[in-house]
Amino acid sequence: MKQKTLFVIAALLLLLGFIVAALLYNVEKEEQAGQFAAANNAALVRMHSPSLGPAEASVVIVEFLDPACETCAAFYPLVKQIMAANPGRIRLVLRYAPFHKGSDQVVAALEAARKQGKYWQALEMLLARQNDWVQNHAAQVARIWPLLEAAGLDLQKLRSDMAAPEIAGVIEQDLLDAQTLKVTKTPEYFVNGKPLPRFGIEPLKQLIDEALAASRR
Amino acid sequence: MNSARSVAPGDAAAAAWMPIFGAWLIAAASTLGALFFGEVMQLPPCVLCWYQRIFMFPLVLILPLGLFPLDPRVVRYGLALALPGGLVATFHLLLVAGVVPESIKPCTQGVPCSETVIEWFGFLTIPLLSAVAFSTIIALLVAAHLRSRK
């Protein structure tokens, strides 16, 4: 019957219009996000940030991380795997976005651990045992000490180093830069200055692969 | 839409098909539009927007049930959704316009309903689109009712 054809065609046209509009919108948004990140590139890398991997690596991943954020803990080993699969070619730079309650104290502890040369051990311990010290999306600072001690840190020195004004300055600067770059969720990744088009491990892998391929050329 | 004073040739009830189809078109376009704002542009809907969605989305499924086979009584079920939806949209418009005072604004937390997130051509806002869609759907359904009675 003609009416059925009319109905089906109308339904298909509406759906098609929706899909095309959504695709166009996403392409444009991605482009805008890229331009925005490029325009604010100065806020992306600071001298004070801890980093892993060779300084001359062709691919630099800047990660905004909250040690109390579950997804950050879940993504960290995945990023390490990608780095291990491409030895010497990727550098990871960590920026702090301690959005969870109490998390800024944990960041301060990490920065103090850096003074003892055990930053990555401390970070990996805290991320791996995150369930022990994050409750109801709030960091329980009192519960990180045994973990840090197990990671081989001198707790007494750590606690006195934590209060250093330069550590507060690092956290403040990172939060400010997160705001400038419109980082509202963690983890947020920038690969050679480019933001993730969509959040997820696959888009991240793809972005890293593209950057690796571009550097080979 | 012009209410049907002209009697379509042939079966009188069949004349109701087009207006119901038109109402469905508007409901479907509005639903996809709302989903575009919410899911693609990721604009969080305010409370009043949610109520309007609640009345708009089911129309997309219910109206076609009255189209195949043609059942003019679907107008009753359609109006049961479109009329309250139109009321909420009107309330929302009045709220944005500032006619309804702040104190009876039902949403103070989350996304304020009085906030204008989109303004096209200087006047076209989401609540206005919604109010126009609901009133057109109501008019078309009433037209379908009148035609089918002829």
C-alpha cells in the first residue's frame, strides 16, 4: 500500500538525517577540540611534571590523572602496556587533576615520594591498591601510609616534605591548566597535543598508533 | 494546520490518515531532535525538558499503531500525551520568558530550566520548538478527529 511506503520512506529519511547530522557534528567538534588544544598548548606541558620514558621520544602522552579515580587506575596498566610494546618511543607525562575529595593530599604525598626517588613505585602501589584507600569516591589519606611504607618510602621524611609550598604550587598550577584545557573528567589524554576524539582505550590506542606512524615517516 | 472542513472523497475515516501521519512526523522529528541535543551535543536536559520528553517520545510509537491499520481512535491516546506535554511546554516557555516567577520554578538543582542553551535566529529556543511541536501535534490530532467523524 502507498501509505506504508510513505511511512517507511519518511522514517528512513528522518533516521538518515539524524545520523548524518550526528556525524557532521562530531567531525566538527573534534576539529574544534583539536584547535582548542593547539591554541592552549602552553598549558599542556610544564617543567615540574613527572614523566616516564626518554625525553627525545617521538610520542608524548600527557595524562591528567587523579590518583583516586577508578578509571585512571584501570587505564594506567593499559598505557604502560602500550609503552612497553613500543620501547623508547613513548613518553608519559603526568599532570594532576585531583577532583576527588581528599585526593590533593594524596598527590602531595606522591610529589613527596618523588623527592625520595620512588615516585613511580608509590604511584603504582596506590593505583593498584586503590580500593584500600578510596571510599565512596573520597580519598582516605590515613590509609595510604601503610601502602607507601610497603613501597619502601621513609614516611617521616615524606610527611614533612608533603607540606612544601612548591608541592602546593604544582597542584595549583595543574588544576589551573586543567581548567584552561577544559579537562573536567579524568583520565584525560593528549597525544602529541591532540585530545582524544572519544573517551575509551580504543580511541587512545588509535591516537597513539597514528602519532607513532606519523613519527616513522 | 487547516482543520478539515473539506470532506475527502471516498471513505471518510481514511481522511484522518494524513493528519495522524503528520502528527507522527512532527513527534518523530522532535524526538530525534531531543536525542540530538542530549546524546550528540551532550546538553544535559533540565527537569521540564524531561517531562516534555516523557510525553513526546511515546507518540512516536503509539501514533503508527493507529496508522496501520487506520484507527482514528488513536487520536484519544495521542491527545492524552500531547495535551499534558503542551501544558509543560507552555509552562516552560512562561518560565523562560520570566512570566512565571522564580519561586515556583520546579528545578533549582542541576540544570536550571530558565537557562537558554540554544537560540537560533535570535528567537528559536528549545522550549519554543517544543511548544510549537506539541501544539501542531494537538491541532493535527483534532483535525484527524473531525475528519473521521464526517
